Amino acid sequence: MSNTLGTLFKLTTFGESHGDLMGGVIDGFPAGFNLDLKKVQEKINLRKPGRSNLVSSRKESDIVEFKSGILKNKTLGTPIGFIIKNKDYKNKDYSLIKDLYRPSHADFTYEKKYGIMDPYGGGRSSARETVCRVVAGALASQFLSKKGVSVFSYVSSVGSVQLKKSYQDLDFSKIYKNEIFCPDDLCASEMKKKIEEVKKIGDTIGGCVSTVVTGLPIGLGQPIYNKLNAAISYAMMSINAAKGIEFGSGFNAAKMLGSGHNDVFIKKGNRISTKSNNSGGIQGGISNGQDILFRIVFKPVSSIMNRQKTINKDQQEVVFMNKGRHDPCVVSRAVPIVESMASIVLMDMYLLNLSSK
């Protein structure tokens, strides 16, 4: 089943959007590692709903409770079990739409695949599940930090509003200083205005999240079917509303000549580096020691607050209006999720690399 991610460092999640709780089991975390559990909670808080008028108004405390695998903040090497209780779920918001298929939601496909679906908030298909990924990612990031690896994700576009600065010119310490999670205050202000305009008319809008990984050693990733970029793509495309991913020069590579796209090797001090980084830090599916660069496109949230036509379970055409609490733009809440998923994949790849030597 598809509820587990990873090979050596594994995360299995459980729970539904409007059930009693969300939870997960993390396996493969090395024993004897001192964790800062306060930092884990801080990372979860960045993703939770209700923190501004630009995201869902659902009020969840999202307090993580660790049930196993940790003793006095130190990992035991055994499975780390955790839960996060749901408190502010309102099944009544879905009572009038539980028998119809909402446009671009998973209602139709889930029911046709399993013969049953959870009509309340999308159940397992809801982005509520991603809170478990942030827990695992927050643990993995502490492991990576000890190895000198840092992961920075940030909003780089909302609709037509784009952050045009190169990542080298950004101060990553500013990412979480505004409610958009964009490290440029002027651009963040324009993004906020765009989201507010869209929300006012009951619609939603998409955007992009960019990620930079620094300090990653050479050699992570496996040839052919477990390439580093393939593993990252697999994880990122499992995030709700993700529609595409590009590395380095990305889709712009289609417009370039090989002579302009090639990353020429140069000597930098006592090590080999590259003059450019169109590869995004990955060549042949293996990290080359440069910064890992990728960007993810997120679609507009499917739950809009306008009347829509659809089909119900009796195959009748109906008109409905969404109720409930939904994000007008998902990208800011996606930032800690992307960051966490990258950390999970990189920790797994780090452990795989050690085991292959």
C-alpha cells in the first residue's frame, strides 16, 4: 500500500482529515541522537491552519505527541510513533455534498477504486495528512543539520507575481518572517495582495515553491531507477496540489543549446566545482556537490467558494456551493511540507549511501 515512504528511513502515516487523529511511525532513525522536540513543534506550527486570513480558518493546535522510540529526547533506534489529535473538524460542513463528486477532488476516483469514500473533508486524500510528513521531516532535518546539510524552501511565485531575484541574492533567514513565506518583503506584499483579491471573489490561485539544498556531499543517489532527482520528484509529486517539478534550468533547458547548458568543471580551491549549475546539483541522478535546486508548481486549490456544476452518485447534474474552510492559495502552507519531504528523502539517501560503502 502507498502509505509508506522511504527505504532505510521510513515514514508510514495514518488518519483521516475529520477523524479523531493523525499519526505516523518513523522507522530507521539511528539510535542515540539527541533531538530538539521544541524545534519539531515549531516546524509543525508553520504548516498549521488558522495562522492568518490567507489560509484555512480551521483552528487546530497541532500538538505532536511522541509515543515511542524516544527517551529523554534521545532516539532509541526503535520505531518512533506519534499522534496529532484533530479537534476542530466539522463534518456537518460536508453533509450537503457527501453524495456528489466535487470537481478536481478525489471523491470520484477514490470511490471508483475502493468502492467507498470518506465524504468528510476528503478523508485520506486531504492535505491534512501532510502534518505527519512535517513531523518526520523536522526530525530528519536535525540529523542532516549535524552533517552540514541545510534545506531552504520558499514561495517564489503566486499567480503572475514572481520573485525574480536569484537565490544567491536572498536572505533565507527571512523566509518565515512574513505570512507568505517569501524571503523578499516587497514581493511577499504583492503576493499577499494577489491572494486577497482572489479570496474576495471566492476563487483560488496557484503558485510555485522553490527549494535550495546546501552542503550535500557528492555521491547521493543511485544509478538508473533510484536517482536522487527521481526520488525527490516521487516525494514532491505526492504532495496535494503539486502539478510539476523542475531541477536547475528546468523547462528553460528546452530553449538552450548544449554549449550554453553544460556545467563546465572548474577548480575551486582544492576541490572540483562547476562554473554554472544548470543541472541543479544532480548529474546522472547523483549529487555532484553543488547546491540542489528545484521548483514545484502547485495548482489552485479545488475547493472554491462559488457555485459549480457537477454530477452526483445517481449521475444527475447538480449545482452546489462549497462549505467549510479552505485555503485561497496553498503555496505558503506547502513551504514547510516541501522542506520536510526533501529532508526525508535526503536522510534516506544519506543512509543508503553509507550502507553501500
